[in-house]
Amino acid sequence: MDVPDPLSPAASGAQARRRWTVLSSIVLLFFSFSVAVAWQLVGLYGELDVRDGRNTLWLLTQAHNMGHLLVQDDELLRRGLVERDALEQQENIFNNRLRLLSEEAQQQRLEYFHQRERVAGAIAQYETIAQGGSIADAPRGSSMHASLVSLIDVLERASSDVMAQDQNERGEQLAQFGSLVRAAFVAFSMVLITGGLLIWQLMRSLSQQREQTRIIAVQRDELQQTVYDLHQAQQATETYRNFVSLVSHQFRTPLAVIDSTAQRLMRSAREEVQSGFTDSQMVLDKMNLTRSTIQHLNKLIDSVLTSVRLESGAIQVQTQRVNLSTLMGEVVAANAHLLQDRPLLLETSGDADAYYCLGDAVLLEHVLQNLLSNACKYTQPGTAIAVTLARAGYGTIVCSVRDWGEGVPENELPLLFERFYRSRRSRAAEGTGLGLYLARSIARLHGGNMDASLPEGGGLAIHLKIPAEYMKAPPPLG
């Protein structure tokens, strides 16, 4: 799986989008939190600003104070120090406070402060005893006086309890208000910070976008230049192929004429030599050299044309079952004249059926012929040549041709398969520099490959690797 470059424009854009999404989510989260805190602050402020508890406490305190004044004025009235009208006015104010405390809204607040039953009971008892009468008409020590004193005492205790509970609640709400204010400050600060980060990310993204646009423009120009260069290279390659084909065709005709003329001259020279003309032997030798040169040129033309056809894909593999062991035996038999003065070590391990592959017999024969002729070409007479067939792993056939010749430097091994490359040891022998290049190209055309190595004891080994027709069974365990 392809892994994207973390420095590429696509990867940078993806990272910027992820950062933008995260920061936007954080801003939205803290903004929502700030709205919720602000809503709670508004509600709590309303509770602190307008409270029924303070109204209830005020009524309890007023009723308690009015009750005390009523008792004092009653005492003063009995002494003749105040008028009855003043006492009745004070009593009306006291009764009004009691009626306000008896309203449902105040009763609910008294219930909240756990004072409803006590206050309502005391008021009901007082009103039942008074029955609309005035305290001025009641004798001293009467039940009306006693119930009034008891009511005043209840109002005093209730106002004290309500005041204490209200102060506690106000303290808790003030503490909650402070906590909410701090939370709102933190949330607002985080909104400002993340908002600043968002702005920074936006500016950075815009800068990266401009840079990516510039990079894309440069890459587009480079791609256009590459396409143009590729088109030019294709045109040059096509021109080269056409030129090679034309030149090869034009060479073949005069070479064929020269070869035909040389053959006729050689026949005439042989007849004259047989008739006793010694000078004709020199002509015969010259014609042999001429024909050898013509054959070399024909091989060069064939190799160049084959190379061009391989590069252009014009060669089609005629696939069939081929036994490389049998094919190698045929190639060895066909080159018996080259092996007359060179010992051949032919080694095949395992069953011959293990060396079947799917390929083109003509092309594979060309490869084996090239390997064997090269080994003969670059070794002295009397030097052995080894040909080995073996299975590598479960699915590869390896054909190795080794000589004990001069060998090549190790740094030249990868260059042996380059087109027109000739090593130092091959420069003294005839060759085109295309043999191993074509052999490896044919091997790769069959899904295989070819490489070279320097074995112990000197010389050079060329290894042809071709996929086998079937997977070889693994060796038994134990």
C-alpha cells in the first residue's frame, strides 16, 4: 500500500483540515459552555435581586414589631397616656400584616422555611380568640392578651429562623455566583485563545495554500516538460529503429552479393589449387577471411535487429512446453565442434521432468547457444566448461554456464548485460556486445532473469533463471 509523503501538499492539506476541525470543535464547545454559564448567571442574579425570602422576613419583622407596639400602646391607653384612636390605628396595621402573612404566596414561602404550620397556627388562634374585637376592650390578663403575646413570640422566633436560613442560602448562592463568574471567565478566555488559534490556523492555511498552488504550478511545468521530453525520446527511438531497420536492410543486399561472389571465387580457387596452381591458395585464404567477415557482419545485423524488435515489443513469445534439460543437450550436440578441445562438465540434479517450463523454444535455444558459445570463446583450448541445471526453491529453474577463463573485475558484473558493453577480456575476441543483453532480455520476456558471479577458483559463471512449469514439491520432513 502506498504511504503518502507527510511533506506533500495533499498530506499538509489533510493535516490543516484536521487542525481546523479540532480547533472549531473546541471553540464551539467553549462557546456553548459560556452560553450555559451566562444563562445560569442571569437566573441566579434574578434570584439574588428579587427574593420572596426578604419580603417574608420583612413581614414577619413588621408583624412582630407592630405586635410589641400594640402591647405597649394598650398599656399606655390603660394609663391614659394615649388615645384610643391611636391604639386602634396601631391594631389595624398589625392586623394588615397578619393578613399579608396569611396570603398563599407568603404561606408557600413560610412552608419553604418550615415556618408555615407554626405561624399559621398562632395567627389562627389569635384571630379565633379576638373574633374581630379590639385589644382595648379586652381586660388585662384575658385570653386575647395571652394569645397576642404568644403570637408575638412565634413571630419573633419565625423571623429569626427565616433570617438565619435566608442568610445561609444567600451565602451559598453568592458562592455559586462566584464560581459561575470564574467559570464564565475561564470559558471566555478559552474562546479568545482558541479563536486566536483559529485565526492563526486560517492565516497559516492560506499561506500553505498559496505555497501549494506555487508547487502545483511548478510540478505542472515539470510534468509538461517531462511529457515533451518523453515525446521527443519516443520520436528519437522511432527514428533510431527506422534507421537501424533501413541500414540493416541496405547492408544485407550488398553483403549477400559479396558473399555469393566470394563463394564462386573460392570454388574456382579450390579447382586451381587441385590443378597445381599454388598462387590460388592465397586467393582461397583471402576469400575465407572475407566470408568470415561477412558472417560476422550478418550476425551483428541480426543482433541489432533482434535488439530493436525486443525493445519495441515486436517479438511475440510462442509459448509451449519446453524441457530445458533436453534443449541444453541439443545445444551441446550442435556445438560439438566448439567443445572438441574443451572438457564439458554437464550436471543435472533430480528428475528430468522437473525442468519443464512454458516458453519459446527458439528464443530459449538462442539464449543457451549464446551462453555456451561465450564460454568457449573466452577460454583457452583444454580449459573445462561446466553446465549445471538445478531447481532453486519450488518454482525456478537455474541454468548455470561456468568457464575457467580470465574472468572479469567484480565491478563489471552488472555491466555485462548492458547493450554494446564489452569487458576487458572480451576485447581480444570477436563479438558485438549484444549477446548477453539479448539473452537477459529474452529471459525477462519469459518472466525470468539473468545474472553473473565470480565463483571460487576463477572464471565467470552466468546464471539463467526461468520460472518452472509447476511448483516442485517440498522435500519430506525428517
